[in-house]
Amino acid sequence: MRAAESFRVAWEALRVNRLRSALTMFGVVVGVAAVVVLVAIGSGARDLVEREIEGLGSNLVFVAPGDLASGTASTVSRLTLEDVEYLHRTLGEHTDIAVSLSSGETVRAGRNEAFATVVGTNEALPRVFDRPLRPGGRHLTETDVQTRRRVVVLGARTAEQIFGDVDPVGRQVAIAGGARFRVVGVFEELGETFGQTRDTELHMPVTTAQRLLGVDTVDYLALRAASADDIPALQREVVDALERRHPGERFSAISQTQLLGTVGTVLNALTGVLAAIAAISLLVGGVGVSNIMLVSVRERTREIGLRKALGARRRDVLAQFLTEAVLLTSIGGICGIALGVGGALAIAWASPVPASVAWWSPALAFAVSAAVGIFFGVVPARRAARLDPVTALRTE
């Protein structure tokens, strides 16, 4: 039997039993759609994290206490501003080193208040990270840090929450129970990541933050290498210098590439788990296809006997029923892909959950749906092909 004839006969068989075919395909449709949607969410999450990390700037190196590679990060930071001065002497005064010390605090202006992440940092931050300001404002300066000046740079959302449409620059805010600070700048809006935003940050001189929080340490350091090729050497120099200064202590210097690699590995594993869970629906749909095909073989026993009596070979009957099974799951796969892509786009549009449909996801889903048809259609097709024509023609 020619392939075109097998396809025509298979199509006719599915068309005659429209409702049964539709119900059988439903399991495949749900399985394929679930795979496409969940893989899209996983891929979108990975792309979003990569964009956010790359959006911080280029050629960055983050330095923190502990051995981050083995997962033994220190719970208490021993990094101080003296360490920054020591690194400047070791690496050269031209090296920009940004510091960070953070805490959550309530910020007030008049009757309005907002919860913000207070970040103590220094004048090197705008040279290390890409944090543009709104016109009319300025970043923190070296003088601000040295004199512990009470000045702040507000995140876009914090500024909006406590000042509304009024320009905050030059006005005052109260932090941590009443300490008053003058606003010298407002950051441009950055947006959200997984429902979290850096637009609620509030930057102040690190020395002022240390006095406000009652500490003399910083959480981590950040440096920018001259080029991507200089990153490994900079990492080694920083770690070696800090471990010489603090004998017995371990420090880690993590680049953006390493950070992206770690996050990518975790998110890829998560995407794989989600796809595996969704594939269970596809497996259930395949079992339904096999069951319906067995019923179809039973119902069409006389037809099979007549075909074989007229000269149809075993492989012709096998090809016919395999074609039916594959056609059934392929149509279900196409419908599932359309539903999945539409669902992923709707999720990305209507919710903060990221979703990105990679080109390979629908292609893989369709290939898997066709493979399901072959795998679960083999047993019914072989059973039909092995029927004895005489016995089949006697069947009522």
C-alpha cells in the first residue's frame, strides 16, 4: 500500500469517529501544551536573569568572604573599608572598587512612608555598575563618604512612593526612626525581576550606613576589569591579597560569567524537571492512544480480514494502523503547540512570570508527540497485521 493511500485511509478512519478521535487527542494536546508552557517559563526565567546580571555592567567581579564555589559562604563578613584601601595599594589606585552594605528600613517624607533597601556604598559605584540618574541629580562623592554626610540617592519607586510627582532632589527624608537625610539624586527606573525590584533601593555613603546600622564591615566588594581577558588575573590578585591580609580566612571572587553559569545550571535543571512533570500528561495521552487503537483493531477485524484476503500484506496493515496512530498524535501535537505557545505568550503578557518560547521547544514537542504515536501504536498495529484473514472474516 502506498504512503498516500495509507494516509487517506487513516484520515478517513479518524474523520468517521470524530468525537472519539478528539477525546483521544485531548491527552496529547494537554501534554504537549504543558511541555511548551513550562519550558517557556524556564527559558524565560533564565533569559531574564541573564539580562539582569548583564545589565549591571560588563566585566564585573564580586568579592565576598567564604568559599562560594563549595557552597561555604561566610555568615559574618570580615570585609572592611581598610580592606578596600589595602586592595587599592595592591592593585593600583586606578582600580575602582565599589562596596555594599545593605539593610531594610522604613523611609518617610512628611506623611508618606515606604520600605526600602538601604545600601551603603561609595563613590566608585557609578564607575563599576551601570546606574544612570535622572536629570538634575548626582551620585555620592568621595567627600560624602569621608565626612559621613547624610545624603541619599533614591530608587525610582521609592521616590514615587514618598514624593509622588514632586522632584525629590534637595528635599529631606527620615530613616531609621528619625535620622534625616537630604536627597541628592534619583536613579532611573530599572523594572522588576521575579516580583523584586532594585527601584526600591536607597543609596547613602557607606560610612554613614555603618554608623546608622552600628557595624564596621561591608557585605561585599565589586570591581570592574578592564576587559574580559583580564578577569581571571584580577580574581586571583584580589583573593590572594585578601587571604594574605586575613590569614586563615577564605575569600571568593566570582565573575558575571561564573554567576550566569551557576544560575543557568540551576534554571536548566528546573526547566528539565518541569518538562518531565509535564511529559507525564503526554505519557497518559499515549496510553489513551494505544487503548483506542486496540479498540479500533477489534472493531475493524472484518475489514482487516477482507484487505488481507484481497492481497494486502502484513506490512501494509501494519503501516496503515501506525499511520493512524501517528496522525492522531501529530494532530494533537500541532494543536498542543498552538495552545502552548498561546498560553506562554498570555502568561508573559498578563503576569510578572517570564516566558520565552524557544524555537526548539515546539519542534521537540511535535517530534515527541509523533514518537508517542509510533511507540504506542506499534502493539495495536502488530496485532492487526498478525490477524488470520479467514478468522477475521468469520468475526461478527
